[in-house]
Amino acid sequence: MAKRAAMVLDRKYKVAEVDKRIFGSFIEHMGRAVYDGIYQPGNPLSDEDGFRRDVMEMVKELHVPIVRYPGGNFVSSFVWEDSVGPLELRPKRLELAWQALETNEIGINEFARWARKVNTEIMMAVNLGTRGMTDACNLLEYCNFPGGTKYSDLRISHGVTDPYRIKVWCLGNEMDGAWQQGHKTMHEYGRTAEETAKLMKLIDPGIELVSCGSSHRDMPTFPEWERVTLEHTYDYVDYVSMHEYYDNEADDVADFLAKSDDMDDFICSVISVCDYVRAKKRGRKKIHLSFDEWNVWFHSKAKEREIRENTPWGVAMPVLEDIYTFEDALLVGLMLITLLKHADRVKMACLAQLVNVIAPIMTEQGGGPAWRQTIFYPFLHASRYGRGVVLQPVIETPVHDTKCHERVSDMESVAVWNEEKEELTIFAVNRNPEEDIILTADMRGMEGYWLKEHILLEHADRKVCNSAGREAVSPQVVDRSELTEGILTSMLHRLSWNVIRFGKEKAGE
Ligand code: AHR
């Protein structure tokens, strides 16, 4: 016997407009993300600039509006000047974050060219680890100032006449972490970020700045880090960053899928701290959240340690190449639902990362065609159909307990209404490992909308993975939903990702 869940949808009750930048992603100079990932000169699959055409097509398929670059931990010793200008003059460098060799074949200008080709914006991170405010200002001047100054003219001499006008800038990366090159205390970082932000906004008042939050919720300095650093940076920054990766080391699917509740709790806590600082400052401005690293990450950790120990200083070593299971795709779907539910405060988010390194898109070593991991699909669906206004989720669902979580909802769901396109989409995950759910949704508040399709991602084997040439997990359109007189009835199988789409046109018209 299936369990039952219910929801009510009404166009009158809205959470917020989705900022499309919550479907952002991330490319770091590490592993095979850049070299062998987006860039592979000499491969017949690459274009005249050496960029992989098949990878670009998949990135475009995902409609990624913004990509964080160039790190990550990498940015904390990045010398951006090494990455621009004539190729033959660019030095090779020891890259300390991942103990690799950086050839600087791809730098700011090449990456900007790639970004233009895939229709995305850059979210640029500056090095506040081993460098500081002068270099951050110089990089901003190089990228955004029109001309007639040292660094803007340097850019022009490199063949880029028009400034890039990069809008979003991250003030360092995970500066609270002892592993970070140039790691800082909250007071040191707060002051550095404040002064850097102040100067950067003098150079270009149109930019938006992201202050580093905690590297994850279990950091010993969380949430004091957010309070102290934001008290310094409040006047100058627009966002605070959040990072979180989840694992299923314990191989407990119910507990693993409950981890999106931890993400929700993390988001709520950071919002509280932002609002506390706002109140203390008697401020008007709300600090928004940039969840600029999130994903599942654990499959590749042992191999990464082995590579670092046995073959340090390699170029494009296959590190952090998690091969994702079907259950990982479910958690990614749940995390997307969580981000959407917070559309009023989470304005940017980056699935970390995009190609080869903990990524939805993979290329084979040696140059075979690109392929889609299981996690590609929930991201694709959310990015494609999750733009519009998030409707207030009014949901009644059965619950279950897991090893570390109490009263976990069996069904997690959110609905996004795109008024302009006259489309409505319900995203729903049944995360109960044992039982199916019959969902009843009262949609009388969405009069005029017809059921278009029910897209499903499911697999009998929760450990199944995709691979080059074999897509074990891919979406199908199924006949498991029915809309009668404004009441939707949908069958949500245990462990399934469901995308139920509606439009003003009747299906087939
Ligand atoms: O995305 C991989 C790494 O995870 C990033 O470099 C770092 O910011 C985080 O710890």
C-alpha cells in the first residue's frame, strides 16, 4: 500500500522570483577540469581554440548562467599575471593547493573566450590567501576598466579591447580553513576583505562582492565566522558564501537522502546571522547567500590521496573524479529543491564542479567523447524548468526517522511558476527507500493549466552509475500523473526524482 502526500498550489502565494544564477557552476584549475576537460587542443572533438565542442554542447544544454573561476583552493596562490599575455612567456608554476603543475596555457582571457562560447558569465575569485588587496584591484582593473591605465592597457595589449565587465567577485576562498594557503582568522579575514571590498568598489561601483562564509557547517568557527566577518564587510558586500559537500560513506541511503535537511538548516542559520548583523548595524540592505560550492563528494577521496602521495606535481591528474550513482542524483535533486525553496535569500549557487572534477560532465582520459553523469539530469531539469517564481510550498507528507535525522519528510517538493512562458513545474523526490507515495495536489489556484508531462528518473539499483557509452540512468516520460478538475494525482515511486510539468496548452496541441 502506497503512502499519501498532499500539496496545495496557488499562484497568489509566492516565495520569490528565482535568480537564474542559482543554476551556476564552477571550474577550478585542478585535476582534469580545465586541461583535458574544457580544453584539449589536438583532439578532433575540439574547436580552433582547443575547446572541446562536445563539452561545450553539454554545458549549453545545462543552461549554466554563471561559472565560478579559477578556484577554489587554487585561487589562494593564483598569480593572475602569469596567466595572461604571450603564451611562450607564461611560466609554469608549482600549484600548492593540489600539488600539481600549472602550465598557465589557459588563463583569464582564454577562459573568458570559453565562457562567451557557452553563453555564461564569470564569477571571478581573487587571491586573498598569498596575495591581497593590491593584486585584487589590479585584476579588477585588468578585467573591467575601459582603458588608459596600466592594467586596462595591458589587457588591450593582449588583444582584448572591450572590458569584460565581470559583475560578481568572490573575496577569496574558504579562508576559515587551515588547509587554505594564507588561511586567516576571522578578524584577519574580516579586515582584509573589508579593505579589499572598499577599494574594489571604488574602481567599479557596479560590481557585486561575495564575502567568504564558513567552508561547511561543521567548521568549529561556524557561525561566529559569519558574524565577525560580516560585521567588517557589511557595508561593502552583497553576498556571503556557503559551501557544503555530502557523502554516503556509511552506505545508509535513508540517512544520506536526509542530508538536504542539513543543507536547509545551514541556510536558515546563515540567514539568521546575516539578519543579526543587519539589525546590529541598523542596516537596510539584506545580505544574500551565494551557495557557491555544493555537491556530493566522497567516491574519489582515497584515489586523490594516492595520486598526491605517489605522483605529485603532475599536469591534469585524474583527481576528484567521483563517478556518481543513482542515489547521488537523488540527493542532488533534493539539494536543488532546497535551494529553490530559499529563492528569497539564495541568489547564487554553483554546482561544484562542472567538468571531470566532481562533475556532471565527464571526458575520458585519452580523449574519447564526453558523457553525462547521473547528477546531470536533476540539474538539467531544475535549470531548464526551475526559472520563474517559487510558489509557497504547502505540503503534507508522511515522515520517517533515519540514523541521524528525525522526522524526515518522505516527499520533498517545490513548484516553480513561469508566468511569462505560461509553465508550471513541480519537482518532487520520494526519498523513502521502501514505500511509494501517491501525491494529491490541489491546483485549483492554477486554473487554466494542463498537465504536459511527468518526467522520471529512477532505477532499481541505487548504486548504478553512468559511464562512457552507457547511460544506465536517464530520464523517461511516464504516465503516472493525472489532472482532473484541478486535482493532480501522481504516483511517486520510492527513490525517484519527478518533474511534473504543466502549461496553458493542452498536451498535443
Ligand atoms: O571543489 C573542490 C574544493 O572544495 C575547492 O577547491 C575548495 O574550495 C573546496 O574545499
